[in-house]
Amino acid sequence: MQLRAGDILIDIVGAESKLGRAGGPPPDEARNLDHFCVRVDPFDDTAIREHLHACGVSAQDTTERYGADGFGPSIYVTDPEGNTIELKGPPVRKLKD
């Protein structure tokens, strides 16, 4: 299920679904969500990584992932409380209808 409010999109994915299982185990008291995503536009991979490094934040490799508008660059980082945050760039390719 997707909830939209203007340019904001919230995906609600059942933990038992194929996509939900791909995200790992379901949330529990120690883990209340899989991740949340913040759109970064323009997405300058080098500048983002330099900024994260300067702030002492480690990041996963940049990967193309599916988002609200199609496939685009994505970086996962972890905040100080252990939540996963996805930094998502604009789509570089869209899903075919």
C-alpha cells in the first residue's frame, strides 16, 4: 500500500510479503521500522560521500534501487539510534507500465 501526500510517499509493506521478507526479520521492540527514505536532488554521489565522511558517518555502497518514481541511486546510512536511512536520488529509469 502506498500513501501519498503531495510529493511524499509512504510505502507500507507487510513483513510476510515477498518484498517484506527481503527486508529481513519483522520489526520488534528493538527495531520499529526497516528504514526511511529521504529524497536528495540533485544527487551528487561524491559530494554526499565527502560530507558523510567529514561527519564521521559510514555509508553502504551506492546502489540503484526502486523508489516512488522508478530506479535511481541510493545510499544507506545508520543514524545514532540504529535506524537505517536511505538517501535516494531522482530516478534514472522508470518502470515500464
